[in-house]
Amino acid sequence: MRKYKCLIMATTSVSKGCFVFKPAAKKKKTSFTAVDYFNESLKDAEDGKRRFDSCQQLSQKIKSQTEQLQEELNKKLFDNITSFLRKSHIDFQNKKDDWSCRMRSSEIPTAALVLGVNVTDHELTFNSLSDVLNDSVTPFVVLLQSKECPGIKQLLQKLLMQLMGCGTDLELDEDEYSTPSQQKMNCTMASLTGWYQHATKKSSSPKKKRSSSSGHWPSPPVVVIFKDLESFPANVLQQFIVISSRYIHSLPLVLLFGIATSPVVIHRLLSHSVSSLLCIELFQSLSCTEHLSTVVNKLLLSNIFPFKLSGKVLQVLITIFLYHDFSVQNFIKGFQLSVIEHFHSQPLSILCCSRLEVSKHVKNLSNTQCENIRHLPSFMSYVETQTPEAQVELLTSDTYLKEQTQNFLEALHSYHETFTPILRCLHHFTSILPKYPLGKQIRELYCACLEKKVWETEDYDAALALLRMLGKDALIDTIQKCVDVLKQYPGKQLRDALKMLEEFLSLFQNLEGTQVENMEDEDVSPQKSIHKKTDLYQLQKTLLEMKETRRSKKLSKFESLRLKVVDFLDSLVREYLAPPDSQPLHESMYFKGAGSIRKHLNAVPRIAVHTALNNPATYLKSLESDTSSLSSASPDICIAYKLHLECGRLINLYDWLEAFATVVGVAESDRDPSMQVDEMTHARFIRAVSELELLGFVKPTKQKTDHVARLSWGGC
């Protein structure tokens, strides 16, 4: 039962009162979910929830597909490293006594793994490698970073902590803060060797055999991975290698160097006497550009996902990749961010679904969503091409609109099914041409086809001109590649194209070699007459005759067949590679917010800092009502920044202080001119100037006393 407080108050009056006070209800803390944040700026919460569910489902599918792709790309590299560990572990396990084995056993097996300059992707690669080794090779895998190992003492400590399963991080530099148990810990290679022998002996006992992992090797090696070799101090590496080489007979240690630049860095960090203690084998991972090409082929050019990127958005992601970080993981994150932005900003993103779900989503369209469809630019363009009766039906009847919407979406899926194979065929033809007029990578051709009609460009005309001069062998190989591509797509629309290419291939293979080469004309008298002594008029006449002869020369069978192939390819391009803007309702599946993606991923800190200091109301909502350009309510650093914009190359600190004091409220008319500025205002000014100096806008100068030099110009 609810308790009530009764308060009986004694008053001077005759009567007495009894007042009942109910306790205030406690406010429950509301916790926001991801759906709430997604629907925060949306009007229809129910529609937002459906869009969020579709977005989450698509994001999960993209995540699983990228993880599977990452495993496939790293499988060959990880298998090579595993075989290297097995080969280096055989001699230790067999304990051979011949001289060559003893010489090899005195060296530490070392794998130099060159991963490239995409440092942000290295963490994922090393974590995947560690998981693979833990599952199938050895439970003793250690990951070391340079920032955690400034000295040999810290390196050995980290090594033992990870091997012994110690979860807490020890700070050996400050012994007074360590616990007694931590102080007793002896971080040496001798203690590590003793621990390893005890651990392997314990796991090899009959009682523990069942509990040990069946995938691990007997006497498993200890793998030490240096994630960023270039950043490790040279003396720390040398000391660790020298110490480890003395215990290599009793401790199967294997080193793995993660290299971002070049294997030469090993010899730069290690002296010859130290590097001679290592038996180094080089491993090269897939380059980041090849990795990106694989991601584009498997993710963007596949029909697994209905979601697509527009040409400008894809160009933004590729530009960030090529000119900033070379990170494939950041490229994938940009793709995932595009999915979220599309489903949040596009009301009709609910129609971005697979072909099997089209009818269900179309039936659930509300009246508001039907009106949104009618306002799409692609739909309006389609309506303008229809008869007046059809226009009235499309603009007034929701039932008829839903029927047409389903047809539009099915046509859009069919467009995607034919677009990709023809794009691959065109790339096979153009990638063998000199100077690559349509791009060397398929992503360049893909961006061009998304932006405009590629057959109307000069590069396309140049590519066709070069294809008309292609040799027989190159032409046959390319046609065979196109046949293999079209066989992978079982759609009915491309069966005729596949049959036609197979006919061309058989005709080329049946041609005789004498018919392939261009035969010279039997009448060679004009060529012979050139070598004779003649005047300018006769030479000009002879050259004109040669030109007419070449024009009237009959084409060989190979040349005529080659022209037919090029014309057939041109017809396929014009039929199937139209830009997506020509398809009605393409806005539901194509994301075009290149500006928002660039804003999120390609930050411009200088402009952001200038905007925050010059117009703080952009970030501080409390200043939105203040319309004055220089207000005392603004932060001190903003006031000082705006005042410094009005100055020249050198700024007088006293004048700057006087202006600052005037703005913040200490007007000169309210005080004696000889009176100093109060200490609080002076302190605020000093702090604001110090912050501007820290941001790089001003610096001290010795040219004039009590002056600072201005460093930024142009307003940003």
C-alpha cells in the first residue's frame, strides 16, 4: 500500500487541520535504443522502424560477406606462414644431432611479413592470424606493439604476461605502485623457458591429453608477433634477439615481423651480428590496391545486395582510399556508412530490398509513401513520356501506382543483372589496350558508366578505334573471357549474346593463318615509283594514288569479322550499360549523398576550427538567439579570435587587451583611462591568447616589444 505523510499543524485558531501529502513519483530513467536515435529526426516512427530493420539486416549481410571475403584473401598467406612454422618446428621436435641441423637450430626462425602502408588494416590481419594460430598450431601467441615496449624490461614483461594469461597491465617503471606479487615476478627468458617446459610437460601428461586442443602440435612453438617493426627501438630488438638466441635449444621461439614499408628495415634496425642470429623468410600479403579491386568485384559489382552507390559517392570513397590511408577497412566502413545514410535520409529506402521481397514491400506502401514516389525526379520523367490517360492514373490512383512500382523495381533488378556482366566484358576488351583509354581497373570503368552514357565519350571512341586494330590471338583470348563471364550469369536476356560470342569464337578459330594478316596489294607499282627520282608534283600524285588504293582495298575475312565483333560489343554497351538515372525509381536503391559522406569521412579541421571560432552559434545552441557579430556572451577565445582577424601582421598585445576588455563589458567610459584592467579580465585574455597560440594562429615575435605575429590569413 502507498504510504502517506500526515502532518497535523497546531495553529492559533480554534480548528485544527490535517493535510495529506502524496510522495512525488520517481522519474524513471529512459534509455535510448538505436531505433530511437534513428527515428529522432523522422516524422513517422513506424516507417522509421521498418527502415531501421531493413538497414540493420542489410548491414549484417554486408558484415558477414566482408568477413568471409577477408578470410578468403588471407587464407593463402596464413597457410604459407603455417607451413613455415611447421618446417621450422621439425628440427626442434626431432632433436637431430647432425652439424647442419645444429647450425640451423642456433638461429631463430623469423617470418618477415610485408603488409604495406595501410597501417589501419594491420590490426585486423594480425588478430585473424593470431586466431588461426591459436586454433590449429599453438596456444602460445604473443602480440607486441612498440608503444608498449620502450625497453627490454617492458618487452619481456609483456611477453610473460600474455603467455601466462595475466590480464592486468604491469608498470615496471614505477616499482612503488606494483603489488608484492608483481614485484616477485621474475621477467627473464630463463623463467619463461622453465614455465614453457612445465606447461608442455603438464599438457602432455595422460590426464591432460583430453583437455588439450587436438589441433595444437606437440611441443608447440612460442610465436612472438611484432606488429609495427619500424617503430620498435633498435637496441630493444637487438637485446631481445641476442638473449633469445641463447635459449633457442630449449625454447622453440618463432618471431614474426610486421613490416609496413620494405624488408630493408630489418637490416637498418639490426646489426649484422644480430641479424645473423635470425633465419628470415619473406612473406608478402596482397597489396591494398589489389585488395580494393577484389572488394569492388565481390561487394559492389555483385547482385547480392540491392543497395548501390552512385558514381560520385564511389569516387569519394576511392579518392579517400588512394590519397589518404590506403585502408580497405575504412573503405568498407564508408560503404556501411552510406547504407545508414541512405536508409535514414531516403523515405523510399524501404523499397531497397531483394526481388523476392518486392511485392510484400509494395503492398505495405502508405499514402504518404505513394506521394513520395510521385515526387521522385525519375518518376516525373517517366510520367512525362506517358499518354494523358496513363498520367492521370499514375498521379491519382494509388492501386495503379503500386502495380507500376512493382514493375519498376523488377525492371531495376533485371537492369542490375545485365549491367554487371556486360561491364566485365567491356573491361576485358579495354584493359588490354595501350594507355587504357577507359581505365586500367574495373572500378574506373564502373564510375564512368554510373555517371553518364559511356558511349558518348571521346575515350570510348578511342577504345573502339584501337579494338578495330586488335590482333587475332588477343581477340580470341578476350572473347573467351567474355564467354566465361556470361556463362556465370544464367539470365535469359544474355543468352543470345552468349550464343553470338561463341559463334564469333568458332569462326576465329577456323580462320587460316594466311587470312589473318593483311595481304599487300598485288599492284605495287605506286610504291616502287616512290623510290625513283621524281619531282614534287609526281610524288604528290603517287601518294594520292596510294591513298585511293588503300581505301578501295577489299577487307580480309579476319578484318571483316573483327569489325563485326567490335560492332556487336558496341551494341551491347548501348543496350545494357545505360546509366542508372535512366531507370524509374532508381533513387530507392542508389545513394547519392556524396557531400554527407565527404563531410563525415574527409574532415577538414582548419575550416571546422575557423567556423567554431568565428561563428560559435554553429556548435553552441545557447548562442543562436544572439545576432550580434561580436558578443560578450561568446567564449573568450572566440572574442579574441575575431579581434585578431582585424589586425595586421603584428598585433599589439595592449591594444588587443583593451579591445577584449571593451567587448567583455569593461568599457573605457566607465573607468579611469589610467586605471589598469581588472585581474579577472586580464587572466581571461591571457588564457584566450595562449589557446590561440596553441592552435597556431599567433606566435611570439622579437621584432617589437609586447607584440605577437599573426600566422593565418584569408579567414580560415
